[in-house]
Amino acid sequence: MRVAIGFLLAFLRHLHGSDASGNQIVLGETRYGWSATLDPVLDVLGPFPIAAREQHIIGPGYPLNLYAPYIHDSNRTYPSAYADGGRVAWSKAIIEENGDINIRYEDIRWETLRATEGWAAFQHHSVLRARLSLSPPTGGLRVSAPNLKVDLSQGSYFAILPSNSDGFEHEGVPEWHSGNIYATEMVPSNTIRFSALPWNETSVFDVFISGDYEIRLFGDPATTCDAVPTLALNFKLVLEHAPANVVRDISQDVVPDIVDHYFFGSSIGIGIRSTEGWWVLRSSSLQPLEGLRLCLTRDTHIAPSQTRILNFKIFQSRPLKASRLQFRLEFVALASDVDDTIYLDITLDLRHQTITGDDVNFPLIATHFDNVPLPYLAIPPRVTSASPPILFLHGAGVDIIQDLTWGRALPRQSYSWIIMPTGRGPWGFDWRGPSSTEVWHALDSLIDILSSRVEWKKWTIPKDSRAVVAGHSNGGQGTWYAITHNPDRVLAAIPAAGYIKAQLYIPTMHSVIHHFIDPSLRGILDSSSTYDDNDLYLSNVADMKILAIHGGADTNVPTWHSRAMLGVVESWCADAPISFYEQPGMPHWYSSVFDSDRVRDFLESVLSPDLTKPPSESFTLTTISTSENISLHGCRIEGTLVHGRLAQLSVTLVSGSLLISTSNVERFSIPIAFLSNVSSLQINGKLLDADLDHFIGSHERIQFGRCLHGFCPVLEQAALTEPYRAAGRIAQILETDQVIFLVYADDSPRALSAALRLAHSLAVYLKIDSELVSDSEAVHGEATGRLGSGNLICISIALLGPFCQKQLEHAQGKEPNVAISATSIKVHGVSFTRNGTGALLLGPRWGSEADRVLFLWGIDVKGLEGALLLFPFRTGIPGPEWLIVDDRLGRVAAAGFWGKPWYSYNEPMSWLGQDP
């Protein structure tokens, strides 16, 4: 058998892109003579059962120890619960010349695993190892090494390490670069920058790839009548030896339609990339067009290899009939030893539309600014916008701008606009956090656009208009999220084929770290996902009209998800106005999901402009944090007692008495109208004897806070028990409509590398723009105004720089609960000093109350890399308000939510992995 396998591999090597000298895939040669090759035969190790996203915690190289020196042992075996005998060995696979890699484990008894674990058994992790060679120019020519552009599709991470056969030194800690795991089209490539390569001999590298089979990405193999899951990746490498330059990236351009000769949006986005060097955009000049100005909203600095989208705000005072825009951009090099200016000439083609066009011309492409210019689609009503708008959310992997078919899945309405946000991309943040915010920003943007032209008065949407929300698959889940987190902005909903929450859809049962961590720590980590648990928030929609739809033969999102949501809603309200239609025999998607008499009748019943519904006589508001800003019938929870725990406010009107009960609530407010015609008010069973009559007529709402005897009106009892702040989680750093500043430590190449890799992940996964600033530049930029509003991420090893140190000290006073030194991080008197200690800490930005700062810190390089892996650019990565990791089993050394003052210790919702 060994001979047969060896013969087969030799034959495969001969077939796949070999050159005459070594059966290698030739990656090209630069004009300066550098060349690169890749061995087409890969080493593969796996499969290993893990929870979804767990590679971010245990490391993409699991179970290997990739710290220097890594010595490859092809005969070594590793424990795996999936293999007969409990161990797996290295095997071989082939990378095609086009980059395709297919991994199948035929010897694993998948059907046996499936019999007990269901499709969760297919969730597994693999490590792939390739061999890359970089050869310098011949003839002794000394030319600096080229960059390597890398695209990893459907893989989570890759790292390139000097082979153990090479002698030159390296830090021994892998730099993990995020792949394009969702296979999103038209995203920036990773850029690998080499330094100090030998100029007189070939350098050999080990390339490690983290391959993670996720059900959401690859599906159930049974749907294709296959019993074995196939991990399908694509890995492409291209040499780039371009001089320092700024180039266009037209795939990142964002241009609105011209509707009735006016831009249908507020912003235009231009994609640009630095091939090498630091640059600043000095000026822009538009070819003269009467009545049109494009203004850059802020100075834009571009780091080496970074891709950014320039935001130009549109000012238009006259009709525009031109078919294209032409303008010039001037970039200036920032390096002190370089005096260089680059000009880019830009031409943008314009698409003209009319608001009264035929159905075939729609949807319209509109734009708004939300950290970067973002597009969305809009379909105008046929007659007039007399009815509320419809927000229509796409499923995972759907690029609504490139494929306009989604825009026609819901038939055009007679009286309602249909608005289709992108959610910051085909996957985005699963319609949560920044993706959810973009939904409502798109609606607000369209309202502003329509009100800007007198000619569009017939089509305007009132500013206080509620919306119907509908969506399919991930968009169906997003519909549940949107309506439960914004109930007062929603009129009705149509969630189709939506899953309940990630934990019930993406397998987590085979977690590695759960074998090692305290269950109380597990609870804290899980609590960071409470924000996304749609079922926990269903009390907020118990009296909302909902039509849930699901195909009875759905093999993608099982039908029971919608059935379960129906049951939970009816548990809150037995006569809830929710209906469920299960289409027998239909799959995940079918053309009549939204194009049916049932949907038309439902929309007709809820879109009536005369439809008004008073608040229920009994309802419950649920939230985990006031940062969610949830309002239900005008009631809000304004503060929680224990941050990180669920809070609820129940309101009942019985025989002229208003009964309010609270759970984990410090403050709440209700509309003053609730007190009209009420003879008494009870809060948690205590009759409130305060005179409330003088509030009626003089205030729109009244706030109650905890006082000595329960709750008191805040205006009468100002001395509340504790200072108040809104709780959050690490992912809250993503929620800003301004640029995110990545502040990296001076004289730390690894901190700069981390900042560049983080900027890349933000751009690829979330279309979030970031600007790199050194700590010393941040001190200066704060004084000059370069650092405007927006969130900060401080990236450092050992000591914090002066700017970031001030950010940490600002909110703590004279006796800090959190302290960082060159050799430790201390939280609540406990010092963490082990090698590989890293931390993520969320806090307030000094001088900007609404903004946040996140510290990405490592005691050493290994610690910083461990912290960086836990940055939540994807959903499902655990992250309360603070997190400490090190090299222990289970990886998590401490975690928690802060107390009411920032950085204070929150005993019930914190866990420390060692004693003081």
C-alpha cells in the first residue's frame, strides 16, 4: 500500500504544474529576477473535532507547536476523537495550479459519528503544510526581496515560517494572516512583506493553513448524496515587486445611481491601495461640472499594503447629465527620506435611472456613509409612498450589488419602498452589531435623500415611519434580531428560513477548551453571545404581527428553528399575533418564498396607513445592556445592576393600576402618558407614594432609579446608589460610523504587523475602514486634530506607549484596578506574568465619551499574537469586556465584564484563573 501511494503521489506531482527542475508550481518571476515556486504536494493533518470559531482560541496551528524551532516529523501521530484507534497521522493532498485544494478523510467513519452527533459531527479542523521557495536573482545582483500577494479562500488562517532547514533567524512566533473564509469576491489580498532574506541562496518556507469545515460554509454532504465531507480551499500566491506606489482598486469603488439627474446618495467611494510605503492624500480635483462638488471628508493616510476607500461627500445643486466623472488625486509620500508625489486619474461611469421607471430598471443603487461609503438597493413604489417602507435582508453569501436578482425576490409594492441594505457585505456581521446598525442607517439615508428634492415629495418617507422587516436564511435570522432589538421601529415582520441563534445552528458541542476551563468561566464567555441570542429577546415582539415562513424540507436551516421561535413567542403571549407557514416539501430557497398570496395578504394587512395598535396591557422588555438602546412601547431600561447579565422590565395595567416589576434593573424610564388615568403605581410590589401629577404635561417621559427604599423618580431623587455607564462587549469596538484608529507601539515591527493584519481583516470581513497611527503620532495627532472622533485600538507589546497609557489611566483614578507593565498585567490585585500572556480590554476613549478604546496587548510577541486571534471580526468569537489568555490548557486565563465604573471589578461576572 505504501508503494502504491508513493507511486500515485509521484504521478500527481508530474501532472500538476511541474517545471523541468523540480516538479514545482511556478509562481512567477519579478522583473528584478526574484522567483518563487510552490510544492504541489501538501502535508495534511486531521481531522480534529472543534467548536465553530474555536481556532481563534486554541490557535490555527492546533495541535502543532509552531514555535521555533518547528521540526516536521511525518511519522508522528496525534490524538483525535474521530479516528479509529483515537489517533491520526499525516497524509498527502495536492494543490492544483489554479490553487484548488480538496481534503477528504475517507477512512473516518462519518456515518457512525453522524448517527449520534447529527451534522455537528462534520465540524472539524485540519492543518495543511506546503513548501514555498523564494530564489534571488542570479549573477549576484543584490535586490530587495519582493512582496507576496496571498489569497486564501474558504480557509481561516495561514502563516509562513522559515523552514527548519534554513539558518537565518526569526522570532519563532507565527504571524497568522486571516483568510477569506467566506470566499467573498472582490476583496483585498493579503500582502506578505519579507525582510533580510539571503541574496545568494534560495530561502525555503513552511506554509501552514488552518482548514476549518463549517456547516454554514460547506453544507451537509448528504445533500449531494455524499457521506464524506470535503474541505474545499483555494490558495493563490503572486510575487509583487512594485516600487512604492498608490494604485486603484476599482473593486472597492462605491458609486450611487443618478436618479432624475441627481445622485441618489450622499457619498462616492474610491478604492486605493499602497503597494509599498506610507502615503497621504493631499488634494483632489474634479473635472469641472456645473453644480457639482466632491469633497474629501478628512485627510487620508495609507499604510504599506493597506487598501482604503476614500470618502467623497457629494454636493449637487444642478441636474447632471454626464455619463462619467473624471478627477485627479494627488498623493504624497510620508517617509522622511522620500520626496515623491503620485497622481491618479480617476474615471467613474455613471448609471442614469428614473424614479418612475419600469420594474426591469430597478432596484436603484443608493449610498450612505457609515465608516466608509456603503451601497444599498432601493425599489420605489409604483404609485406613491403612502405606506411604511419594507427592509429586506439578504442571506449569507449573497452579494446584492453584483447580483441584482435578490432585489427582485420581493415583488415591487404599490405604496411602499423596499430597502435592501448590504449588512456590510455578503456575510458581514450576520446582521448583528455593525451590520444591524447599517440596516437602520440605510433607512435613514433614504429618508434624507427623498426629502432633499422637491420633485421627490410624492415618494418621501416620514422620519418617524416604522418599517416592516423581512429576510431569508441569515437574513431571516437577521429579521428576528432587528425586530427584537428595535421593536418600536418595527411594524411587522416576515422572517423566512431563519435560524434561532448561532449556538443552535453552528456546532459547538465538540469544544476543545471546555475540557479544561471552569464552567463558571464558560458561562462568562457564553454571556458575551447573549447580545445575539434572538430567543432570549422574544418578549420584545410578543404583540408584534409576524409571519414566519419555512420550507418543510429545508436541509440548510432545519425547519424546527422557526417552529421553536413560534413556541417561545406564544409562551410570552398565548394570543400573540404570530403565524407560521410551513411549505410542505419545499427546500431552503424557492422562488415563491416572498412571492405568494399569503405574503401579499399579510403585507396588505400590516401596511395600511390607518393601522394603529395601542400597547398591550402587559408586556416585558428584555435587554443585556443599555448600549443596545432597546425601546418597547416607549419604555427603556436605562441602567443594569450587574453588567453582563440579562435585564427585564415587565409592565402590566390592571384595573387602573400600573404594576412594574424589574430584574437586574438599576434605572428605567416610561412614557409619561402611561401615568394618565392611573390611580396607583407599584414597582416590585411597593406602592410608590411620590406625587407624580406635576410630571404629567411637563415631561414626555419619566425615569426611575434605585434609592434607599426601592425606586424613586430620578428628578426627585438625584442621589442614586452608583454611577452609571453602558455595558458592552469587545465587539462593541466595531460599532462606529467613523474611522477606527489603530495605534501601534513605536519601534515595534510586530505591533505594526498586527495593525496591518487587523486593518486587512476589518476591510475584508466588515468593510470597516481603519487608519494606522504610531503612539507618538497619536500624541501629536490628538493635539492637531488628526485623531478625530472614532474608536481606538491600542496595539502593543510589554509597555504601553504614552498615548495608550493615558487612555488606560484616564478612567481609573488614583487606585487603578487594571495596570500594565513590561512584565505583567494586573487585574483586581492578581498579576498575570506567564510567557505568552495577552489581553483584550475594552474601555472608554479619553476625551470622547461616546467612543471606545480596545487594548490589544501582549507581554511578549506570543501574547500579542494570541490576543489578536481573539479580535472579533467574525461573529461567534467569545469576548466579554475583558479577556486574558496565556499558554495554559484552555488558553483563557481570566475574563469578565467590568463593574459600573469602567475597569472596576465585577465579582458576579468575572473569573480570575489564579490567586493573588
